[in-house]
Amino acid sequence: SDTRQDLVDTETLRSLADPLYRTDWAAFKLENANTLPYGGTQKTTMYSSVTNSLYAEFYYNTMKNPISIQNRVALLADVNPTFQYFMGVRYLIVEADRLPAGYRVIGEGRNGCVIAENRNVLPVAYGTSSLLSEEEYKRLDYPQTIEALCTRAVVQSETTNPFDSHM
């Protein structure tokens, strides 16, 4: 009788979602942290005692996602536009009355949820010639670190194009 994971029709979502992007559950976050919206999709969330420590460090300390339930092993989807942009979260399953800025409804769900899309995010994989040395990146402070990650690829070698923040 628990319908918290039955928020969208799998075939409808599969027909709407591009596999080059991620789909996250922003509705009933704790109940859906480990649930894939459909097979083959990628997501950014996890609730496990064996969470990858490097990803958790990136998730909380670099991207500044909130600790939603006072538990750092619960990596739960939250509204963080720069994180969603960087991680290619193009699709959200979200309560209709909690639609984040930049997302528009593209499908109906159940229990008051909708399928939302933001076309202005990076794909899961892409190429760029805009490089930033790891050494220069480590000298940046927040929020310039986020801006640098969203506009450059950080590499170990030296680069000749210095980072100029536009924030």
C-alpha cells in the first residue's frame, strides 16, 4: 500500500527522458534516494552507509548541497541549481507545488507529482577546450570554485588561460 515510489509511469518517463542526462527524485527524497526512476538512468542521490567518500566530499563540501536530515551518508536531491547544472540533472520528479526555477512540467505523475525538465544543464559527458590547472583551482574560494567547475575542465597540467570570475 506504500505508493511513495510509485510517482510516475516508467514508460512515460522513459519516453520523455534523454539518457544523456540524469533524472533525480526531488519528491519524498528519503523514500526515493536509492530508487532508479527507470532502468538505465543515472541519478545523483544515494542513502547508504557505504557511500563513496570522494563523492560525498564533492557533494557536500565542493557543491555545497545541504545536509537534509543531519546525516552525511544521505545524499538527497535538493534544489541546488549549480549542482543540477553541473551534474546534468535535466529531469526531476517533484511535487507540482515545489517546481524549482528553470524547470517546466513535461509530464504528469501520481500523488501530486510531475515530471519536470530543465534543458539548460550540461550533459553527463561533454568535451571542452576551456581548461584550468588544478593548482589554480585550489587557490579559488567558494563560489568561484563552482563557477570554475561549471565553465572549465580542471586538469593536472599547467594552463595558460587564467581564470577570470564573472560573479
